Amino acid sequence: MSHSYLEIAQQGKNSWWRHLLAILLILFFWIVIGSIVTSIAIIIILLQRGLSFADFSVEQVSTFLKSASVETFITLNLASIFFAVGIFIAVKWLHKRKFRSLISGDSTVNFQRILAGFGVWFLMQAVLVATGIILDAKNYEFTFNPSQWFALLISALILTPIQTSSEELFFRGYLLQAFSHITRNRLVLIFLTSILFMLPHLFNPEMQRGAWIALFYFGFGALTALITLKDNRLELALGVHAANNLSFLFVTTKDSVLAAPAMWTAKDTGDPRLEVLIFLLQSLIFYYIFFGRRKKIIQAVPEKNESLEKLS
């Protein structure tokens, strides 16, 4: 039997203390265990590079984390694996419900829907990247290193979907459904989960560009929450987030939280206000493609399904 996305929260065991314990458990796996494993990985890599224990310092670690290398990318993504494990344990063990219920009411996964969301967002990202390079070529340094880039490509295709899916499963999956026990007002749910999604990103180095970057993170969280509620499923958000983050393969910035050997490196990050404006236009186009037309080319399920139900 299929349920609406918010009704799924009624499944399993849902005492308030289970939700509190589940969140603490997830954060413990993500932040504590993830940080420990990441630290161990950094130590091993630096030791293999010839650094002795006596030479270890905050500066050495900071230099490593800022270096555009495949090792840095892999190391910084290790915590996401434990993030996903924590979510799985919390849902299966504490709430006694199917893990895939975070994705849809019938606990199924529509991979075509994931690919559709990924494809549309990735295409728009590619157009934006190409336009930026063509119109402002002097701002982009060609940093393509074949041996590094193809190793990065393989690593990214494995680790980035884990990283982005973990965030979607937690913020637009677990938390969105959990808050529905308190309120069914969808605007409130979108606002709450978007604020919580924005908070951990405030520690990213690109925040030095100003508060508009925080607004971008809030907006991205709002977009993925909106399309999840509108589509009545999580797959579109999973695809969009993966496509958005994989764009670093082609263009990165020197202040990016994930230092990686991309094809191009932007010398000037530009006006963050323009970045937010472009994101809003991109979001409107995406929304229109999937939900704005009477005869939709891209459908999740037949029209009688509740997934096309209008937002209340």
C-alpha cells in the first residue's frame, strides 16, 4: 500500500525519545566516528609521504586538506560513509521500519526518476560552466591533469553519490518526515529542514565570500525539500544533489571545501549575489520542467498517484 511522503513517518516506532536518540546516533556516526576515521586516514597518508610523527602540526594537516589531490578528496568524503551507516541503523534498529521508506511511501526506488533529476540539473550546470568559461576565459586556469583527473572521476562517481544521498536521506528524508509529527504545514517543514541543512555548511571555507553563500545553501535545501514534497518521493532530490556536487569535476575554486584537481580552477569566485540569482533561475527552470506543464514529459508515476498532488 502506498502512502504520502509525510504519512510514512507513522510507520514503525515513533516515540519522541526514539527520534531524539536517532538524531544523536546519526550525528555520532557522522561527526565523531567520521572525524576519527578521517584523522586516521590523514595520518596514514602523511606518514606514507615521509612525514614523521615529530613533524606533525596543524599547519601540515591544514596544507594537506587544502591541497587539490585525489587523496584529499577521498579523505574528506570518508565521514559520509559513516553518516549513511548511522541513518540506516537509526531507521532499521530504533524505528523498526524499512530504510527505503525514507525514499518513497511504498518503499521502492525509482532509478529513472533519479537519473531524470540528475540529467536535467547536470545539463544546466554544464551550460553554466561552459558559458562562464567562454565569456570570461581569463578567469579560468586550465588545471587538467589526466592521471589525477581520471582517478578523481572514479572516486567521485563512487563517493559523491554516497555523500549527497546521505545528506538527502537525513535532511529531506528523516528530518522532513520526523518534523511532520509536529506540523504538516509544508512551508514550515521546508523552512526548518533548510535552516538545518544550511547550518553545517556555515563552516565551509567559501563562507568567507559573505552571507549570500549561506542563502545559497538555504535555497538549495528549500529546493530539494520542495521537489520532494511535490513529487511525493525523494528520488528527484537525490539526483539533483549528486549532479550539483559532481560539477566540481569540471570547475572548482581555491576556497572550495573539497579541494580537487578539476579541469579548470576559477581565479575569482565572482559576486555571490549573482550566484544566488542564477541558482534561483535554474531552480525555476527545473521546477517548470518537472511540474510546470499540463502535459508533463517527465513523469514519476501515473497521474492517479498522489506524487503529483499539489502542495497545500
